[in-house]
Amino acid sequence: MLNYEVAMAQFELFILVLMRIASFVFVAPIFNTANTPRRTKVGFAFFVAVLVYSLEIDMQVEYNGVIEYAGLVLKEVAAGLLLGAMAAFAVQIIMFAGKIIDMDIGIAMAQIMDPTTRMQVGIMGNFYYYLLLLLLLVSGLHRYLIAAIVETYRVIPVGRVQFSSSIYTDVLNFMSDYFVIGFRIALPVFAATLLLNCILAILAKIAPQMNMFVVGMQLKIFVGIFVIFFTVVMLPSVASFIQDEIETLTASLVRGMSP
């Protein structure tokens, strides 16, 4: 005979495991694209949850009543969303740098609808973003993300998620690094366009009969693409740096949520 109470307790425990993994998969980079079917995401999260549940990990949860169990579910969802969202924000650094480049070379108004992110993005931002995703896939970021969410169950047992004040500090430090890294990526194009603007300003004083507005727009695009052509070889190092940033941020967040 099947013991109903034991089976129900195991099912509730499995739901807690599934909630952290499913929330992470739905917002983590590479897995969160809109062109990935939701059934695929749900099936993948369910498959990983089954594997985690079958591992010999401490999974003893104590709660009294439905309200306390709902609180545990919300904690697991918050943990998965926090880990996945911070990793996704780290990948979005390259999109931020691309928007800066678009503004510098004068094509910021040329926005396109990206069906994978469902956002209006610039040309250079989209170009850099997909190149970065390809490099991150080659470097095995997707494998690291799955291994990281599985390893969190060893550090943060099911139902024992704690949110310490260090998480707030880690997020603030990351957001400050977000803008610094983005500006550093766009710095070569920014410096080239700044130098070009200085030259155009001098030419406007020397030859006022020339229409610098018409000439400047074309030169900015030409110089910007020229600099991008020679600096795109730095993208692998940028991808490696962003992956290191994801690993460091994930480790610090896990430490902040561990009991």
C-alpha cells in the first residue's frame, strides 16, 4: 500500500526543488530568449529538478500549514530569480555598450525590434550581443549556469534560503561595475568620435562655408565602423571577462543566501 502522507510530503519537497530551478531557467541568459518555447523551458526545468531530487542532498523541510509552505515556495522562487536575473544583467552589459556606440556614431535612431528579447535595440548593440552570446556558448556558459544552480542545493538546502544584507551590497557593486564595464567596451569608438568632433570643430572655423553637419554624420559612421572593425577582435576577452563577472557574482549571491 502507498503511504499517502509520505508521497504527499515528497511531492511538496519536489515542488520546492522545481520552483528554484524553473525560476532560474526562465530568466537566466541563453535560456530566457523569447524564441525558446515555454514547454521546452518547463520540460528542461522539470528534467533538471528530477536529477537534483535524485541526488543525495540534504532535503529535510519542516513547515506548519499552507501559509508557511507558501512562504518557502516564494523564497525558492526569489532565490532562482535573483541568481538568473543577475547573470542576465551581466550579459546585458554588451547591449549597454552597443547603445553608447550607436549614439556616438549617430545611428541611435535606427532601432530594430529584436524578437528574442522583445525590445527595441540598436544595430551595434544587437551585433555585439549576438557575437557575445556565440562566444559564451562556445566557452560553455550554459553548462556553468546549470552546474551552478544544481550546486546551490549543497550550499543552500531546500527551504533554508536566507537573504542577508550582503546581497544588497553585492547588487550595488555590480550595478556600479555595469556602467564602468559598458563605458570601457565603448571607449575606443567614443575616443575616435571625440577626436573627430574636435577636428570638425576646427574645420568649421577654418572653412565656415562647408556644411559640417552633413559631412560630420557620414564621417562619424565611417570612423565608427572602421574602429569597430579593428576592435572586434577584443570581443573574446570581453566575453571571458563577463563570464568571470557572472561566476564571481553568482558565488557572492549564493554566500549571501546561505544559512
